[in-house]
Amino acid sequence: MNILNKIEQYRDHEERLRWEGTFAEYLDLIKEKPWVAQTAHSRVYNMIKDAGVEEKDGKKEYSFFKDSIYGLEESLEKLVEEYFHSAAKRLDVRKRILLLMGPVSGGKSTLVTMLKRGLEDYSRTENGAVYAIKGCPMNEDPLHLIPLHLREEFQNEFGIKVEGNLSPLNMMRLEQEYSGRIEDVMVERIFFSEDKRTGIGTFSPSDPKSQDIADLTGSIDFSTIAEYGSESDPRAYRFDGELNKANRGMMEFQEMLKCDEKFLWHLLSLTQEGNFKAGRFALISADELILAHTNESEYKSFISNKKNEALHSRIIVMKIPYNLKVSEEERIYKKMIADSDLSHVHIAPHALKVASIFTILTRLKTTHKAGVDLVKKMKLYDGEAVEGFNQQDVKELQSEFNDEGMSGIDPRYVINRISSAIIRKQLTSISALDVLRSIKEGLDQHASISKEDKERYTDYITIARKEYDLIAKEEVQKAFVYSYEESAKTLMDNYLDNVEAFCNKNKLRDPLTGDEMSPDEKLMRSIEEQIGISENAKKAFREEILIRISAYARKGKRFEYNSHERLREAIQKKLFADLKDIVKITTSVKTPDESQLKKMNDVIARLIDEHGYNSVSANELLRYVGSLLNR
């Protein structure tokens, strides 16, 4: 089997990555590759940076999060630059617990899982290689072997700052196994693994009465007391707590704010001083990223408790709100469906977009900015052009509320409703109307939705339906107009002749009579109004078209029907308006004649071949648009 060959190849690859040598050989290694000795925070930052960073419109986008987290570019940039980058530079933020705060199903757990899986993979790369004292249950940094009085000299020679003290167990091993000869201590390359509890720890609170602090810091192995004679002998201690095992990597505190206080106090020393207390030993050094996540209500309850003030000052809160872009929300749903057992079901084009419109509307806050309703705000956030508004307006809208995106409908609800519609009705094809209907039916079953919210959300479903009506008509318009492509090209050529005459202040010549005539303002406006070009903006639009034609001419290209997206859209809409009666008759007649039937079949074929419909959803779309046009 091919899979068995690949398993064998992976095993060989793992074997080739292994390295073992003395501390003296390790020093030669870090002299050649100083990045090997980086801190845990630095390793996480470099892992993200090495995956690739793109800058778009002055904002950074990280390839590490691509295809998994959508629409949270600003939050991710703040997280990477303000926390990981600063912590990698050994600034004071590395002495803080990173707390991700956001609504349910907003991406917090996904983000943490990505960091953990990423570290596992990164530790197997050249830049992410990690080395530890061989046989150490805490994967201790070999540089802890360097005596304190030599560290400044070491830093001057190697350019590497050493922090932390040798653990009690390795201190004993150094004396007993290596007779104090630091240079002979064995060092090995380790690979992070959450499953094997190497460099990645996870702590989840349970019943405070039964959960033991040993889950965090390890415990005495009573079976060895007789052998070693003392509870303070490090060999009689199991360094297997989550804080021990997460050393050199990251530690995830699930639902940290639900933890009993005794578990949280250990974090005070660990974050501020880089060490924690375990058993009857001196403080144990640990270099790890402490990462937790919670929701807003739990966080507010936590900070309102005066007893938590000391820990509160050790926390850096990073908000992870819901995505607020329709196009990105649609990508979330596509990914969730692709990962489910519903991938065989045909989901009609725009069904997920319409669901996304509803979802985003529930998350937006009504602005005080004049002339901006929720739909315009939604479109501006998604990068759509809205006449009269620019990028500066978008920035003003985004800065208006600090908590926008921290409430609303979560993606899981929408996917659950889509699943419900498919399974309950045994559908093999689902349309936008099916999705909206299912979302509306589910509002009664959603436990956390108040009566006021339900009324508001019902209004948003109506808005989403109206947006779909526009989309559906435009979809059919495109399919119909294609059959009249020659008519569209003729209309465009006519428009361009008039625009050229208008801009150059020339007259046109009637092709039949040869008489001179003024540019046809009525024709030009009838086309421009289709895409919302105002009377004041018409001159600039026409000049832009003329500039585009000149640019094409300089390159020896012909200005075609598809050369200007907005003009093409305007021509299509104008032609569709002129053909409206034909479309109405063709889509709504119960017994079409041969000509109408041919036209219907041509449109359905185009919807299937070029727009992503199947025969069921294409026929449904035509019937629906026919009913809209007949209203």
C-alpha cells in the first residue's frame, strides 16, 4: 500500500532529524546556529513569520493563519506584533499570560490548535529545532548548565543571553552521572508533541474538590521513597505536571478563569519570574508561553473580583471578535461544509452568501454616521464600493465601537440550520431560500436568543432575502443577456461613440442621413444610472472610460465588452431592463412554446455550465425570478 510506504518514509525522515551529542558539541552547534537557543516566545513568533507575511493596504497578513482563520486580519496583526513580536524581543509582555477573549465559536480554539500543531511541525524544521538535556522530563535548556558567574562572559562570546537555573533533578544528575563535568552532559534534539506531552501542555479545570495541584506541577512518587530515602530527593519526584511538560514550548489553559484560585497562583511566579514551586525543591525554571481563552462575561466577572487583582495585572487580553466580512464568513461556511459529511449535497450559488449576510448583520452595531445604514456598513466592511463613501469612512466606522463583533450569531448555528434543512427534508440540493427558511425556524430553538433579539434577527432575515432577490435577478440577467451578447456589444459601441463625442466636445454623424447631431445624453444616462452613477459623477466616469480606451490603444489592444467591469455591468443591466418583459414571459409561462423553451434551456445550460448551479437549483432560480418579475 502507498500509505505504508509513506509511513516508512516519514519514519526515516524522523530518524534523520535526530541529533545527540555532548554539551561541548552542542556549544559548537549554537555557535554555528545561534537561533537554536531562542526562547519559547521567540520560537512562536519566528514560526509565524517564517510561514510568510504579506502587506496589503498597510496591513500585515500572515500565511500561517491562511485557509483556517478568516476575516480577523486586524486582530491577528495585533496579536502577532503587539504580543508575540514584543515577547520575542524579551520585552516585558513575555511575562504576561496571553488571554484570548471572544464570543463562542469565534475562532479562539482554532487559533490555539493552530499554534500547537504549528509548533509540532516547526520543531522538525531547521529554524525551529529544539535541543534539551537528554533524559530530562522537562526538556530543560542545556544552557542552564552554564554556571551563573560565567553567563555574562558566555553572552559576550556567543551573543546569547541565558536565563533560568538548572533544575534539581539535572543538578543531581550532573554530579552523580557526569561527576560535575558539564562538557560531558548529553544533549539531544527533541520534537514537540501534544500527544507525547513534549513541549506542549494542556490544562482543563475539573471539579476543584477532586483536582490536584499535581496536575500542574508534578507529584512525589511514593513508591520510590524507600529507595531514595527522602521526599526531597528529586529522583523521588515525578516532573510530569503540565507546567513541567510544556517547558520550552506552550501551555494552554482551557477555561482558565473557571480554575480554582490555588491553580492560578502558580502562574504569578511563572509569568513574572519564569519559575514555579514544586514539591520540596527550590524554584524550578520554565520557559513557556502561557495561553488561555475565555468569553467576555467570564472575563468581566473575573476582573470585578478584587482577589484577582494580582493575576489581572499579569494578563494581556487580546480580543478575538467574530468576523465582520460577508465574503470571509462565506469562506468559513464552505470550509465547515467541506470538513463535514455534507460535502456531497449541492449547495446553490449564493446560498452561503445570503446566510453570511444575515449572520454579519446580527454582529454589526448601528452607526451614528449620517447616511450609513446596516446594509451599507456591511458592504463597506466587505470592501464593496458604496457611492459617497471611501476608505476613510470605513476606518471611522470601525473605530466607532470597541466591542463590535463580540456578539451576534455564531457560524455553528448557521451550519447546524443548513444541516437540519438537508437532513430533515432529505434534500440533495439546497437553495438560499431553504437556508433562510431554516435559519428563521431555528430562532425559536436557540436558547440564548431573547425576544427582542429574535424580532431584530427576523428583520435581518428579511433584509437578507431582499439582497438575495437582487442577486437572483442579476444572475438570471447575466445568463439571459449572454444570449443577446451581440446586442450588448452593439449597445456598448453606441455608448462609447457618444462618450467620445461628449468628452471631446464633438458632434456625431447620423449613419443614415449623414446629419450632425449632439451626443445622446438620454442613452448615456440610461446606462450609467444602472450602476448608480450620479449626475455629478457622470463626467468623471466618462473620462475614465476614455482614458481606459486610450490605454488599450497604446498597447495595441482593442477595448472589448469585458474590458471595463463596471461598464459591462451597466450594459448588462440596461439590456436586462429592456428585455425584462421577454424574461418575465419566458420564466413564468406554464406551457412555453418552442422558442421560449429553447431560450429557457439555453439559460439553464448557462447557469449550470458557468454559474455553478445544477438542474434542480437552476430551475428553482428561474421560477423564483419569474415570480419576482410578475409581482
